[in-house]
Amino acid sequence: MVMTSHGRNVITRAGSLLLCATGLACGESDLIPLRVAMGSRSVSKLPFVIAEDQGLYEKHGLDVDLWMPPPDFEGGKQVRGKAPKKPDISINGATPMMVDVAINARGRHLVVLASTDCVVRAHIVGRRGIDNLEDLKGKRLGITPFTHTTTGFVALLLAQRMGWDPVHDLSIMNNGRDLDLLREGKVDAIVASERWYAIALQEGFPILADTRTWDEPIAGNSVRVEPVWLVDSMNREAASRFLKATVEAIAVFHQDRDLAIDVLGRWYGITDPELAEIVYERGASIPRRPYPCYEGIRRTFELYDSNEMRRYTPEDFYDDSFLKALDESGFIDRLYASER
């Protein structure tokens, strides 16, 4: 055990198993170090930032080193340092990871422990002059850098729903989900996250679809780990504690709107009240019981069917035992007891 610069007791990796075996360091009083990396600052990741901001990781016995990319808006809190190449826990989409494993020889096979984003909820925003989805046939739809992302997933869903060939009836443009590209006419529509949707709404761009009305599952933002990492008993303890902090932060998100919007302002740089309200409202679908996105994982198998994908089963991509144990203990119910 060592003392951090903050004066906190942290269990060292070398001594963790011995201490745990002797019953000296498995309680909530000692902090387990944990490296966590977030892939973006989307609203579905806000609970993890709330946990950091409100000291919930420490409350549940963790010394979390949380990395996240720079804020999209000026004034948001910066996190120093480079993204760790192999964090203990990565917080990002499950669908993109699954597709990467199926098409990339170097893809990292991870398992999902919990998810905060299991329903398609992006908006499709068109350039001025485009009034409906039918107008997009033969046009260019901008998504984030790679087709195997959640925005690429939405693009394929759109083509399927419209009866279009996603190659010949629609140009799915990588690196195209940018409102500037829409303004310049380099794309005809974008699959917009809550940030771009909120700005587009304020500027009067036509909103062609709210994909929440499609009621389509997706395996979106998730708590992901390497299967081999879970072999270590101390890592399993860390995962359990991390999920405790996560579900408590989700409860804070749903029960304390003002605090959540305050965190959006301080960490994300979203200080415009109208913009913050729009972004917060998009997080209403964050599940109070963040089980892995079972249906979204199965839908990913269908939408990205391939020889390589068929080597796997949906169960290869999640481990719900931690969330089940937490749920069955009554911990989650107690967080919402005051609402009854």
C-alpha cells in the first residue's frame, strides 16, 4: 500500500492479491487504482464525469485516473496527458468495437460490463433545401471518421428503412459529421449527435428525422474491458466498485437535473442554458439499470453480417454478471427509494 500525493491509501498492483487474500485490502476503505479512458464527451458518458466530479469513485474505493478528449466547447475542463493505449476500462461504443474485431486483424476484443446507450437516438440533419428523408436518395450523408461507428450504424439503418442500397443509393461520407461541411454543401445531411443537433436546431437547419422514433436497438456507449483483465481477482473487485459508482452517478443524473447541467457547463463547456437543456434532454434514455445492450448487440450481428462476425456469438461480447449481482443486492433500488 502506498500514499498518493492526495494523501489517499492506494493498493499497489504488486501487493493487491496478497492483501486481498489475507482480507486486509478488499474493503471500501482502501482505494484500488484504475485507468479509465472515455472516447468522447457525449451525453451518454456524462454519468462517468458526474462520478468523477462528485467523488463517487473514491466513495466506492477507487483511485480513478480518468482521461477524456478535449471538450467540444470553449471553457470546458481540460484533462492533461495522452490517452492510455490500454486503459483498464474504456468507455465507448460496443457496436464499433464488435465491427472492428470483425474487419481489423488488430481489433481488440472487449467485453461489455454495462451500457448507457442502447437505443438509437441521433438526429438526421439536412442542409437547407432538403425537406425530408426521401430527398436524400443519391445524396451524401456525413458520419464520424469510420463507417463502423454508431453514426455509421444509423446510416445503414436509414438505408435499410428506406429500401436503399447503402452503396449505390446513398453516399456515406466518413469524416463528414460536421456542421461546417453541411453549411459548405460538402455533405447533404449529417447523422448528428446531441451537440450538433442542438446547434443545428438553434440555427434553423431542417431536422429530417429523430431516430428515437425508429425504436431501434444499438450497442452504444459501454463500459468495456479485456476478458483477460477480469481473470485477476483485484480487477474484478475494481470492476464491481466502478459499476457501483456508475449506477449511483446515473441516479444523480436522473434525479438532479441542475447538478447534471452544472457539470455540462464546467466539464463540457456547454454554458448556453438552452443548449444545455437540449443536450440534457437527449440523455433521458440512459437506463437506470445499465445492463449490456443485448438487443443492440444482436442487431449489430444482423446489420454487419459477415464470415468473420459469424465466428462469434452475442455472448462473446458481454459479461452481465457484475450488473446482475449489483441489481440483485438491492443497491440500485435503494438509489431510487425516495421516488416511490
